[in-house]
Amino acid sequence: NKYVEALLFFNELKYVSTAFSTKHIHFWSTGKSPIYDSIIASIVFGRNKDEIRTLDYLRCFEKLKEVVNNFNNPEITVSSIERNLFNWASTENGKRWIDLRLRR
């Protein structure tokens, strides 16, 4: 996956993190690649900001693509699902979900 290759390359740079890298890759890919930051990490994997893992980005990206393919609807994209996850994260249910996921 070219986005994962780009992520691995950028993460080799000093002071660059996965969250920072994926935001830039998302921009440069015109929204074709997802952003993987602490919000998504907490929702999907129950990880806090200090536990963001590069390989989780690949897992998350693959699952998002799988969901998109299952819907077979051109209006449902990786970016639209990701945007909805970000929006949902700030709702009461989203906040409760994140709190539950981060408790171990």
C-alpha cells in the first residue's frame, strides 16, 4: 500500500508522528487515505495518544476499504466514513464509547 509506505517514510523523520504524517498523506492524496490519530485510535482500537501504532493504520485502512466495498455506493468512501467517525466522537455516545474503549 503506497500510503503505508509514505507513512513509514515520514515517520522516520525526527519529531514526526503517525498522526501528523497521516494528516498530510490524507491531504496529498486528496482524501483517499484516512487520517489515523488519537481520536480514531481510541474509537477503533481503544488506544490512547501514546499508543498510536503504525501497523494499526494499515489495519484501520483495510477495514475502512472493506466497509466501502460492502456498501458498493459511490457516495460512501473511506473519507466519508472517517469524517463520520470524527463527528460521532464529539457526541455524547461517541465520548462514552471512547471512555469505555480506553478503560482496560
